[in-house]
Amino acid sequence: MVEINTETTVGTGELLFGKVLTPLGLVTTGVIAVSTDEIHYVGEAAWLPECYAHWPVSVQKAEGLFIPGFVDVHVHGGAGHDFMNCDAESLEAITKFHSSHGTTTMLATTMTAAKSAIDRVLSEVHTFRTAGNMLFAQIAGLHLEGPFISPKWSGAQNPEHIVPANIEWLEQWEAQYPGLIRQVTLAPEREGALQAITWLRKHSITAALGHTDASYEEVINAADAGLNQAVHMFNAMTPLHHRKPGTVGAIMYDQRIRAEIIADGIHVHPSAINIMARLKSENNLLLITDAMSATGLSDGEYMIGDLPVVVREGIATLRDNPAALAGSTLTMIRGFRYLIQEVGLSLEEASRAASLTPALSLGMQRSIGSLEAGKRGNILLLDAELNLQNVWIGGRRITPTDVN
């Protein structure tokens, strides 16, 4: 991880020289001109506009590689903290921890819980965001993972709190906190789900399936209604069979549905990830962590939402059901490396999955997700082994120490 130095100021800006991954490909003799919050120029160093030559800046010449900051749309916590039990202190701790592993934008992800518990998370995150002092990874909003899911595929979600899709709740939350909810995960076969999907898409909220017993036909019908994403692909959903394609087969077939993937070597075999990458090549594969509170800590006993979890050798399972994975202890930089080193994706493909595609899923591609002039200064510096060396969030640099 990298340690955040809260005393660092950028001044007018920085010139970052080195290899730069741009939307048009890798520039080997590149430069990024970045000031507080904004990228001004990305491209060949030889073509840097003359005005920046007189810019009073800090100059960094790196042997490594600059790529866009990671965007994690499915993360439950980290560093001992859970979004379900958050306050300003824990929100800062979670965002600080994940930013030290390359995440520059995230969705605070809830669990299936009582409405009152979800109400409290919405209130805390709204207050934290509107206070205007998000120093680390930016919380772009909330991802509600449940409670509108299938009891048959509850996984690490508490089945006591599962309810049918409730548009009245969604309308109340949207009226009280406009734009805060960015993604909702539900089971499309459940009562009221298709109406909820239509409502979500009308409000520009990602409608995702997950923890679902849906058939192939039910998923296709949901996509017709506006369903456009699948959470933690292959996990907690009906599997593929050659005569009964199920949820997995429908996601593989339908290019309207983006697929989240947990690239930790535990949740999904690397060959299965590679297959999904081939099928979802047009900006339809998203790297996520699904990280829980134990991420960054040692093995032991923890909680995910209100369920006890045991972590052994970095693998999180429910204490009372060891066969059920309970989120992960993955970080985005580890997942990014895994996509390249174990799955076999190219640098460009892995970067799209970790940055641009999740930005597209949030409708934020104009401001984040790639290194381009006019976008936010969310930048990562990696060494030759793809280890994280430096992070810039909104043009603000993080100082490297003890990098994993």
C-alpha cells in the first residue's frame, strides 16, 4: 500500500514524464501535465505545449508506467471498517485504505439489511459527501446490494432481511438523497423486480442482477426492461448448462449486460475470467473487489453486515456456513495484476476493466476512467512489475511507502 501524505500540496501543477497509457495506446516517451483536480495535457513529451515549459511545477521523471486511477463499484469496506456501520471516521478510513491500493473512485456498497439500517448508511454517506472534505478515494454514491434478492442464493447476505422489490423505498431514498444511489442489485425473477428495473433506469441508476435464481428467459426479459449489469459474475446465480443456460448463459449471451468480476483466484477460475473477457470485450467487463472489512488486516474473525465471518489465508467465509464466500480481501491493484499476470489480459484490457468500464457504468466517463485532458487528475504510477508506486487523486499526490 502507499501512505497518504496529507501535507503535500501540488502548487500550480506537475509534469509527470514516463510511459503513459492513453485511450489511443501506450506512449513510451509521454508526459502528463496535471494541476489540482484537472489533467491539462497527455501525450508525447516532445509535443508538450510551450506554455507548460514556464509552468512553476514539480517535475517527476519515472521509469514506470502511468495509468488511470481505479474505479471500484462494489466494495463493502476495508481496514477493519464496514459501510453498514459507518460514520465520518470509518468512511475516511475505508477511502484512505483503498486509495492507497489504487482506488480513486468507489461506490459504498451496502448489504441486505433492515430498511432502517440502509437509511442510516444513506444518511452517513450523504453527510460525508456533502461536507466537502473527501481527501482520499471519492465516494461517487451508493450501491445497494439487496435487499431485493433471492433467498435461494443469499450467500453472505442475511436472509432474514430479504424482501420483494419496493419502488416506494426507492422513491423515498431518491427524493431524500437525489443522485446518491448509483446502483441497485436485485433478483430479476422476484415480485416487482421488472417494475423496479424500469424505475431504476428512468432515474439513470444501474440495475444489476445478483443473488438470483433467474432462468435464461427471465434475465433476457429483465434486460428488455433495462437491466444492464451483473454483480460478481458466476457467483450466487444459476449456472450455465447446455440445455438450460440460466443466469450465467444469459449474461454471456446478452451484450446489454455488463459483468463484474472478482479477480482474486478464489471466486472465479482465471480461464473463466478469460472467457468472459472475450465475450465482454466492448467495455462490458468490470473489475471489482467486493472487499469486506478484513481487507488489509490479518486472518481472524470479522463481520460482514450483521453476519460473522472467518478469514483464513485471506479467504473470507461465513462462520456458520464455511462453504459460503463472504466478500473478499482483494484490493484493486492486486486484481489488476491478476488480470494481466494470471488471466492473460493486455495492459489496455485490464485498465478498461479497472477504470474506464466502471466509469461508464456510473455515467462518469467524461470526468474519470482514462488519462485525457479535461478529466480529473486520478493517476497511478506502477513499476515494471505492476506494483503501485504513487497515486494522484484530483491532482493530489500520495507518497509511496511499503508498497504491496
